Amino acid sequence: MTKYHLSLQLLILFQFSSTISAIRKDIGFEQIRSCRNTVQGRYLLSDDNGYVCDALSVDPPSRCCPVNGLRFSCQGCNLVSQCCNSYEFCVSCCLHPSRTQEAQVLKVKIAKPSTAVSYTSVFDFCAGRCRHNSESVVHENAYRSDFHHCFSLPSNSSGANYTQLEARLGGINVVIGKQGESCDSVCKSNGQSCVLNKLLVLNQCDV
């Protein structure tokens, strides 16, 4: 074997090794998206990313709602009482990071203190809290109002404060605007009018 042939073989081997190395660096595996979701209703569901969709549009392999849908939606919710007339929108609204703090809800106990366990995620809290909530019922056998899917943190109150607050805001639809927007502009954009004297009721730390 001549020196020329030996050099040519080494050159081909080197080029082949470099090509294989480059191909391996580019190989990657697409991560499969997976969601947990509510299966409470026949028509709607909410996934653990906060999206709400109809049952027919959910992606079967991942069990996720389309990402171009409604996220953290509070449709049909009263943001003062933190109660909604729909279970799925209650869960979606509850999952918004500004409304439910993970550090707080993971300390909330389920069931009686002697046998209580804690929620393992914000989704578990929202899904469980919106489904059954002792603070949304009166006399243990009737709902306080049509907005009986509630995600507020448990309290030791008897419900008197809630009743008084709801009475003072009777007939008022609370709309959340962007920072810096006036009451008039926010309400007009929703086809409503601002009721200034009710802002004093809303402007409280516990609300």
C-alpha cells in the first residue's frame, strides 16, 4: 500500500466520522405534551394549563385543550365572592397565578384535621375546591346562589360577611379593567355604566 492510498483512507475515515458526529448532535426527541383535565361536565372541560374548551376539541393523546382557546377565563364568575356558575370556568379562573398562590393552597388541608392531607398542586386545589365547597351552601342542603362553584380559600367565618357583601353589591356586575383604566371606560367597553359609590365596597383588602 502506497503512502498516497494510506493518506486517502485516513482522510475518508476522518470525514465520515465528522459527518456521523454532526448528525448525532442534531438528533432530538419532541417532548410529548400531556395535561390533566376536569371530566365533570358533558360539554366543557378545563385543563391544568387553565384553558377551557368543549369536550370535542380536546386533543385525545395529550388530553389538552387547544392553546388558542380561552385561558384563565372567568366567564360567568363573580370575582368579589370568587364563585362561578360553571364548574369548568371556575377551575380556569382559579388557576390564574394572580388569583391563587401556590404557596398558600398547598398548605390547605383536605377533610378533618385528624385525617387531613394537603393538595399536591394548584390544579388539584382548584378542581376540588370548585366541585364542592361548604362555604357556597347554606343549611348544608341549599346553595347560597347560582354562583355555587367557589374557589376562595377556606375561612373560619360563618358566611355572614359573604352575605352582607353580596347584598351590598346586588345587581352589580364586577368587571376587571387594565391598570390605569377608568371605571367609565371599562364599563362602557362592556356595554355597562360605572356605579362609583360601589367602588368603596370593592376597595377593601379582603375583596
